[in-house]
Amino acid sequence: MPDHFAIDLSVSWLGQTLPGCLYNASGVMCREEGELEAVRASAAGAVVTKSCTLQPREGNPEPRYFRTVIGSINSMGLPNRGFAYYLDYARRYDYRCGKPLFLSLSGLMLDDNCAMLRGLAVEGLPAIPEINLSCPNVPGKPQLGYDFAATAEALDAFDAAYSGLYGVKLPPYFDTAHFAAMAEILNRHSRLAFVTCINSIGNGLVVDIDSEAVVIKPKGGLGGLGGDYVLPTALANVREFYRLLPGKDIVGCGGVSSGREAFMHILAGARAVQVGTCLHREGVGAFARIAAELTELMRAKGYRSLDDFRGRLRTL
């Protein structure tokens, strides 16, 4: 096969064709309109807003983010401009650009999420909600995705509040029984179109050996891990939910810093791939670089499109 054949990184998803498979993870370069517009103008294939609450939040006290050699730890605490700010951005978003806008919702209680979903439904916008079931960094607020009964109740309420397609962002799971239990709940909901795997691995601890202290202030130094730390866990979650949710799409998130990790996520079954820690470190130029690396890897392997290898991870 000639080494100059065309490579297609576009993604057919949610009734449209995205120009590329990469976009930002909620939490990175998405709190302010200027950041969101920078993502939209980049090589990203979509845009997702910061996970928002009904009212604006300042988040946890600083320092709340720390970059390590192989990743990051954060305890941001959902700093955001509030639902009304992102809804207004969604009203003015240029959907003609071909890049879908995802509105990330993370209400502090179920009624908050339902209120935001109803507010989005009234607007009739093409923005697609991604409901965060998995923020580990709000003191006193457990991750909903680890309470299966509460998740089932929440999804029933989301279906009642919103008649369109939506997705959820899940925490990492570590037990095969938990994959199966969550999949059984998710499969009951036909309008739940996609799941994003994974949010950060919660309540890690990074120690600075010189000062003999933790590196972030909130929660006594406990925070969510991202970057290389989480790649194997993220891939396991993508692959298992790809197997267990045959009628839904999986968005891979975690540990993507080059075309190699993006390839792994797609091989494990991801429809699209989010970039977080690397985007925080490098800025929006990361999308073009990772896309170029993914293109060259696909060319070396003889793949012309993402469909050629998506979900085709071999086992022994």
C-alpha cells in the first residue's frame, strides 16, 4: 500500500460528522468563553463546557492543581460561571462550524441537574448535555456514579426532564461486577446516547519530598489524578463499557498525551477522545499535534479511517 494514502479522522456521531475525533475534557480550557472559543477554533472536533452548577462557584481554595512528572492532581471543586453563563454561550455558539457543543452539567443535587436540563430543553438548542456523575473534588459531596440506586433514580429523572439525547460522565470503576451493574442501569435508557470514561481517579495523594508536605490544599491534599497515572484504568473502562453498552457510544478520556494513547482509546472502543491534563500543559496546539501523530500511526499500520480499528482490541 502506498505511504501517501489519505487518512480520515472524522467521526460520524450523534447524527453529524465531526471533523476530528479529539476534543477537550470538561474542566480544561472551558470555564470562560474565550477558552471555549479557542478550543472551537483549534483542531479539536468538538467543544465541551466546564461542568456547571446552577449558581456560579469559586471552587476550592488554592493551590488546587499541581502538575507532576507523569500527570496531575487537582481538587478544583467545580469552579464555574454558573448555568446561565454557559446557556447564553450555547445560544450564541456557531453550530455551522460543524463542531458540536456539549454542555457539561454537574448540579450539587438531583433537582439542580433536572432544572438545568429543563432549561436547556426550553431553549431548543442543538447543544448536547453531558451530565457529570463523577466529580470527586467537592467536599461533602459523594460521587453519584458510585451509588447505583441513586444513579438509577437520577437517570429516570433526567429522562423525565429532557426529551433529547444526552450523555453521562462516569467515575472510574475497578471491579468487573461494578461494570456489569452500571451497564445494566445505563442500558435501560434509550436516550442516553453516550458515556464518557473516565473522570479523574479520586482522592489520590501527591507528596513533595523536599517540604514533606502535600502539594494541594483542599481535603488535606487529596485530589483527582489525571495524566499517565490513569491511562490503564481509563482504557479498561472504555473497553468494558464498549462491550457492555452495544447501543451506546463511548468517549474515551484519561492519559492522552500523544497519538499513541488516542489510538489505544479508539482501539478499546472509543468513538471520540477527550484530552485533559495534556491540554492544560500544552494548550490548544495539542489537538493538532496529537491528530498528526495519530494520522502517522494509522498510516504505518495501514488504516485509512477510525472505523478500521475501533473496538478491535485483541485478547489472548
